Amino acid sequence: MTAGQGARGSAAACPPRVLLASEMGAGRGHVTSLAAVARALGPGLPLLAALPSLRHVDTLAALGARVLQAPALRYAPEARANPALAGNASWGDYLAACGLAREAAVRRGLAFWRKLIVDEDISLLVADYAPLALRAAQGLQAEGWQIVTVATGTGYGLPPAELDRFPQLLADHDRVIHPEPEVLALLNRIGTEQGLAPLPRLPALYAADHVVPRSFAFLDPYAALRPPGSLLPPETGGRVPEAVGGAAVFAYFSTQELADPEVADALAALPLPRFGYLPGAAPEVLARLAASGMEISPTPLHPAEIAARARLVLSAGQHGTLSMAALAGLPQVALPQHLEQLFHARRAETAGIARLLWRPERRAGAIVELVLAACTDPALADAARALGAVLRAEVGPDPEAKLARRLAPALPAARAASLSGG
């Protein structure tokens, strides 16, 4: 049976089969984003998740999803060892560095997603940071395969497909190693080999039937370019209440941040009550922090508990954590690990609710000094409290319902696709 053939049967026998796809990033936020969409789509749908990392998959497994490993788009080892080998001016440079300038990675990814969609008879694709999955689905749609596509993620990671080219996002990062026309040409050449019509522009990778960016406008570099009302509240791990004036520093580092001895030293030396969730930390680091008096949770903490206990949030500047703390009205200190986190941390700093240290200045003593200063800065606390009130009013009492309403049109189309066949 080819991609354009076949019948899927009756509605009762064949509800829409949903593929939750991600290709980039090992953090928990991508998993919770996909899980939120799955919950919003409603119960009873067959769920398959394909992820680049199998850490943090319990949330999806709890929803009944079958989980498998997908080819990862990530920096090559040489670029990790020497960041100067990667471009840093735009999202296009990031895509190139993560594999879209490498023929083998593009071929492998396109072939994997195409085969998975066809073999699993997928009629609804939900893509979070999964450009090749979207590209494979675009090609199948052109062949007549009945599939509905949903593109979601943070504003930063979901550029408008209508852009002529990806813009430079940070004024002090302008290195280009793989010019965008070269990346587009490579992608189109390999796509042509697999029967895909050429993309007119590289941002067209993100074309989807339903585009669901989840961010606050002050954190979204493309907010002014999106249709009015298109931004939905960010994924924060649960509903976020107003902070009530706790005494402790809450720390969240999701991947390898604490492999940096300066960060680990600072967190151990911080002379304040501390609690946190540190899923990426090595056992010896966790033991050291526990011995220093830090309370470490083995499971994610609900935002309500953080809002009840914290006076400040310390993180790498992850979008979800920044958004959660901003909603709660908590001041923040961010220690960004990469450019997406740096962008978000700078936007939060500009909003007056955060302080940050980028890599060149990140020493244990400087981190401790910055956290102590932020904890006693009345202007920072006032700005965080004021913005939190504005954001909570914007989000409203039922952000999950907003997401469900946005996704509702995808379901009838996916059901029709499941009936009509590929």
C-alpha cells in the first residue's frame, strides 16, 4: 500500500491516530508541552510519541502513549566542543548546526518520519520542535495522505512560516557558518530525492494546518508578526497562583547545568533556605547539595507549592520556568546555557523581573552575590509582582480550556482523515 492509498475503516474502529513528535532538546519542557496538547485533544485517542531523548517520558506514558526514540537534531560533537564552529545569528543557523546542513541527518530524519507516519497510519501530527517531522507530513499531504498537522512550542521555537528568512535575534550574536540559501538548497535537494516539492523559503518548514505558539508576548520574538490572538498561555506544569511571600530560593536545572562546578558550588554555598528539582544533576552533586542543607525533590513540584514557598526562582532561563515564575510574581535569577535561554532571560531582565549571568561572568561568587542582591531588591520584587498580576489576568482561570478550544478544529478534520484513508 502506498502513502496515497488505503482506507482506514469506520469512525468507531479507527479514531484519529495521534503522533506526538519532537526532534530537538532533552529538557522536560518539550515533553510537558506535548502532554498538554494530548490532554487538550481529549481522552480515547491512540497516542504514539517519538522523542529524541527518553528522559522525562513518564508524563506521556501516564497518558497511555507508546513512546519510541526518534532521530535527534542536535549539535555535532565538534560543534559542542568548539561553539565557534556553529552559526548563532538566527534560528536558521541553529537548525543548520543541529543537522539541517548535514546530508545524513536530513535524509535519516525525513525517511524516519515518513515511514513512521505511514506505518502507524497517523492522521494527526503534533510537532513540538520537530521541523523534519512537519516536512515529511507536508510531503505526504501533497501526495494525498490524509493527515492534519499541528505545530506547537514556545514562540521562539515556532517562527512564522511566512517569514522570508529568519531574523537575527540577539544583537551581539551574528556569526553565520551555513548561509540560509545553502541550507534551503540542501534540504530541497534531499527532499526532491524523496519526492517532496521544494520549499520556497526555509521558514516554510513550519507551515502547518494549525499553528499553536505558547508564550507571553514579552518572551516571543515574533509576537508582532503573528495574527492577533494567536499566542496561547505557555506551558508551566500546572495552574500558577500568586506567590505569597515565601522565604526560600527555588532552583530548577533540568539537564546538565550542574555539571558546571561554578553553578554547583554557588548552589551549595548559597546562605539561604533552598529547595528544588534537579533531574539532570549527577548523584554526587545531589548528595553534596543535600548535605549543604538543600531540599531536593525527586519529582517535579507543582507551581502552587513553588508559589507558596519561594521568594526567588533560580534557573537556566528555561521558557517554562521563566513563565511560571513570572505568572506567580516571583523575581528571578537566570544562568542561561544556550542562546534561546539567553534571549528569554534578557527579555525577562528588560521587563524588570529578572537578573542574569551569561557564561563569561559566571563564577560561583558572582552567582551567590547576584542571588543575594536579587532577593533583597525591592524594585525587582515590585516589578515581578506587578507583571504577575497582569499575566494572571491575561491567562485567566482556565488556560487548559483555551488550548482545547484552539485545537478543537483539528479533531473533526483528523477524524475525517482517519476515515478517508491515507
